[in-house]
Amino acid sequence: MWENVEKPVIADNFNKYKKELTPDDILIFEQVAGDTLRKLGYTLELNGSTGHDFSADEINIFDAANKKLKQEARLKTKPEDLEKRRNQEELLKNIQARI
């Protein structure tokens, strides 16, 4: 679970999202997380806001797509890797329960 912590930082391992996400995906992410990103000193790619508030239906669609992608990823993941992630999942569940 922590093996990458011991590896050296990869100098050119940044901005991958620019190649891997669509402009719409970046806009959605920045819209949701923009305030936090700014507070952490990040520059927003698309300036983060269209002034659009997501409806409950849109959020449900995003949530369903996210769950589907997670399920697909689990099917491709080795059982021993899933076991290693169990502690991380439990931690996240505990944090969510406190919120």
C-alpha cells in the first residue's frame, strides 16, 4: 500500500490530467473542487467556474458513472491488491461516517 512512498519523486510526473481528461471533465472537477484547489495554491486550468450549479439529477448521474467505473476497475484488479486496499477503504468509510 505504501511502496511508492519509498520511491524517488518522478520529476516529469505532473499535469497528466491534461492528456487524460476531456475539457468537460476538467471543468466539472474544477467547478466542484476549485475553491479547495485555489486555497492549496493550484492554478485552475479552465478558471473553474461557469456559474453552473449541478442539479440533484446531474449529481446522481455522476455518482452512477463513478460507481460503474469503480466496479469495472475492481474486476481488473488482482485479489491481493484489493486486500491491500481494504484498510484504505475502511479509513475512508470512517471519515465519511464522521462528516
